[in-house]
Amino acid sequence: MSLVSDIVARLSAIDPQVFSIVGDAAEFAAIDTVPLSRPAVYAFIKEEASTANERGTGPVLQRCEADVAVIIITDNVGDHEGAAASGDLEALKQTVRAALIGFVPDASQDGTPVEHLSGQLIKFRQGTVWHEELFAAAYYIAEVP
């Protein structure tokens, strides 16, 4: 499994499930205007940075630190001004954070837990709120001899 698939599986396992859609980068990219069902959440790697080779000899082994974006999209059809959607967003952010902070993905390989980095509003339009939560996770990449 990959880091993103581990995180998507973790978000899919939230009980009770609060998201109508839990997807990855491909599903996020397929959105034309807003997802058909909301609230929705999508996870994908936003940026990666690798350390120097950890081995003095032999095949290359590098730790890769990834910033994983988790996009939450929600609305409240009874409120086009945004107050209700903002309240819903706060609850969804807490649910996502509770699911991911401290979670150790199988792909991490060294037991490094997921950490929260930041959150920001991406856009708000006609009662629909798009919010990005950014998490840090790590895994290893290696040369295949």
C-alpha cells in the first residue's frame, strides 16, 4: 500500500462515517464544480522532500517526508451565507484530525506517526466551503539493485 492509500483507508474507516465521498488525487481532479455528494474528503501528496542517502555503501536508502493534503468540501443547503457550513467544517476538521494525528501508516516503515502541519480555507462559494488540512508523514525510498 502507499501512504495516500493508507490515509484514504483510515479516513474511510471513520465510524460513524461522516463523509459521503472519501477519495484520492484522481477523484479530486475529476471534480468539475463541487462533488455530487457532500461532505467529501480527498487526500493526496502535495509535496515530498527526501533526505540524503542513509547508507555509506550499497543501494541508496532515503527517508522521504511527505506533506499530505486532505481537502474537506462541505456545505449547508439551508444557509448560503456560510455560517452553518463553517460550523459543519469545524466538526469535520476535528474528525479528520482525530483520525490522522498519531496514526502510523503501514507505508511509513519506521513507525513515524502522522502529524498536523496547518489548515487553510481554500475557497467559499455559494454556501460550499473548501478547506485544506496539511499533514506530515514519512516513508523510505530505496534503490532497486
